[in-house]
Amino acid sequence: MKSIKTKFIFFALVLIILSLVFPLYFLISQFRENFNQRSVIMLEATLDLLNYTIDNAMLQGEQKNIQEMVEELGKRKGMDHIRIISPDGFVKYASARDEIGTGLHDIHDTLNPDSLLNDKISLLNENEYHAFAPILNGQKCRGCHTQNKIIAYLDVGANLTPAETKFYTGTRHMIFLGIAILLIIAAGFYFIFQSFINKPLQKLIHAMREVKSGNLSAHLAVQRDDEFGTVNRNFNLMVDRLHDSQEEISKLHFQQLQHADRLITLGELTSETAHEINNHTAIIMSRADYLSFEAGVSSGISSYTEDINVILSQTEKISEITRNVLKHSKKTEKNFEDVDLAEVVENTLGTLQPILRKRKIELSKSILPGSAVVKGDSLQLEQALTNLVINSLDAMEAEGNLQISLTAENDSFIITVSDDGSGIDDSIKDQVFSPFFTTKTGGKGSGLGLYIVKNICKNHNADISMDSKKGDGTTFRISFNKKSL
């Protein structure tokens, strides 16, 4: 009963049986009951007539006429036989004279007169209703019959009419015919279901398994205009769209791999460049430091002391930038330790300071006084904050306002990054943290920045949320729970 085919045929046959077989059964039963009542009434009337005739004959002393009366009644239409049987089981009178004197068991091997004290009428076989009734020794009979309680037995048989015979024989035929019809209907349902439902369904299941295994070239033939034709057309359309989507995803994935490869190469070149710059910067700083020392002891170059200090200061800034580049270019394992979020903010802003100045971004910074220590990976947290700031810079383009704050609220440390950029449309807010999703044009964005930020927050058991309005800027909040630290 697990398959639709079995359920369909089973319940269809149940409905047919309930709607046809049971009503037909009750109709046949009613006809049988009517025929039975008619035959019983006929035999009862015959028994009453025999009893009346025998009583009159006995009372009038005309016992010799009983045989003639039995023969005359036996000739009536529908009568099979009439017998009067003595208590000891021998036939005394019979509509067929050759039965007179024979024993009851020679005629009926299933009847026992000793057990029949009341009238009994039944269907003896397919062609005859039978009555076997005792003639009791009544008050008016006791003048001649003084000994036995039963004087004799009446044995009467009535043939069924042709209609009744056909009915009883036809009942069995109808049962076999009904079974045959049910089998034919079941076979018809099976053929219909197999041809019009099961085969198309199996083809659809097979095609779906092919698609599940990765075969997006699987298609179904559209040769019908019924529901399965519609299903097949929609299935083919779905597979075509899946195929196109897979090609687009593969193309985009390849582009992202190429972009990532270029970024890796660029990172390696940047690391090498930063290392080389650091070497030359060290030489410049050492020479400038020597000149600063000489300016303090030699009047000839003392007038250049301020210039030398500017050179040292700017060279130190160059060295700090290259150190940050080298620190972020190293491949390090995740290492959770005590990290001060204030240092994370300061280091990130120090790295991005050249970009902020170049784009003329007005930076507002608010750092929580005191300690804001959490368990985490400083490089990952700086990467997350860097991605958020870069995202804000891209949204503002130039001459915007950037606000970064570190605050404490209840049991949480909160880093907030706000900008007054273009904002995000409500229709795509739920997609901004999805991988490869970007609104940037011209190949600027990889669509991985905010996805990486979300995963870094997840690694640190931190929650990130976004509040944005189209044309009115965006605010990101990263909340670190103190209790989980």
C-alpha cells in the first residue's frame, strides 16, 4: 500500500463494491426472500388441504379414497410429490404409486421422522421446496387411534417455477459474473493508471534523480496537453534555468578565483614592496637620525633641525604603514588571546589613514576609556573592521563623514561604524552578508567583504547588525558579549 497505483486500485474497487455489490446483494436477498415466502405459502396451503381432506375421509370412513385424493393433488401444476408415511417409516399413500410400501430412508436419506415433531419447510435442492410435517393424534381421531401421539407424516414437495429456478441458478452465475467484472475493472484501472499516470510519473522521478545526480541535460518529452504535459514543460523550464544558473555561477566562481589569485599575487608583491620600502626607510631614518645628532653639536647644520625632525617623523609614519602591511600579509593560524578592542580600532585606523586623507574623509572617533579586552584574534578583528571601513568609504566615495566608536552597554562591548553614504535599499538588506553579493559596479567589489566580516564575528561569538536607509547612510554594529569572553 505504499505505491499510489496500489492505493488507487484498492480504493476504486472498495468504492465499486460499496456502490454496486452491496445494493445488488440486498436486491438478490429480497428476491430470494420473496420466492421463499411464495413457496412456503404454497406448501402450507397444500398441507392444510391434505389435512382437511384426510380428516374428512377418516371421519366419513372413506379411507379408500385417500390414495385417489393424494394422486389428484399430486397432479397439480408445480407439485413434485405427495406422500403419507406411517410412524414406522413406510410409505402408505403416494402420488407415485410405485413408492407405496417403500421405506422413508429409501426415498430421503437425510430425514429422520423421530426428530420431526413440528412442520418443517425448506429448500431441499435447486429445484424443489420440501415440507415434512407430522399428522398428530387429535381429539377427534382418538376413537380409532388410541396408542400413538403421531398418526403419520406428510411428505410434500413442490417444484420451483422456471423463474425461480433461473433465479437460484442465476445467483451463482451473478456472483461469478460480479467477480469477473471486478477483475476486469481492476485490470482496466491498472492499465489506465499504468498508461496515463504511473509511466509519466516514473519518467518524472527518473529525470529528477538525474538532475539530483548533476545531469542538467535531463529533459522530459512534452507530447501531451494534460496535467503531465504541463508538469513536463515546467520541469524542462526549471532544468534549463538551473543549467543557466549553474553556468553563471561557474563563470562567476571562475572570475572570483581569478580575482582571488590576482589578490594573492598583489598581496605577495605588496609584501615584497613593503619589505623593500622598509629597508630603504631604515637607511633614511638612520641617516636622518645621524643628521639630527650632528645638528645638536654642529652650528653649521643646526638651522636644518626642524626639517630633519619632519623627515624623521614622516619616515616613521612610512615605516608604521609598511609594518602594518607586512603584519596583515602574513599567513597566521587562528590564535585567540586577550585583545584590547581599543588597540584594534587604533591599528585599523592607522593602516587606513592614507586612504582617509586621500579621499578627504572627515573621521570622528570615540574610544571607550579604560580597558575593553576580549578573547580573540587581533588580525581577524582588524580585518573585519577594515572591511567595514572600506565598505563605508566605497559608499561615500569622497568628502564624507565616517564615525567609529567603541562603547560599553550593559554586558557588551560595541564597535560602531557609521557613514553618510548612499545607504542600502530595503529590498536587498537581507542579502548583504551573502557570499559574492555586491552592489559595486565596474568590478570593484568581490562580494566577500561583509561575508568575511560575518564569519569573523561568528568565530568570536559576536553579533553583527546593520541599520541603513537609502540615501541616508549605513551603520554597522558589532556586539561582543562580556559574559562569553
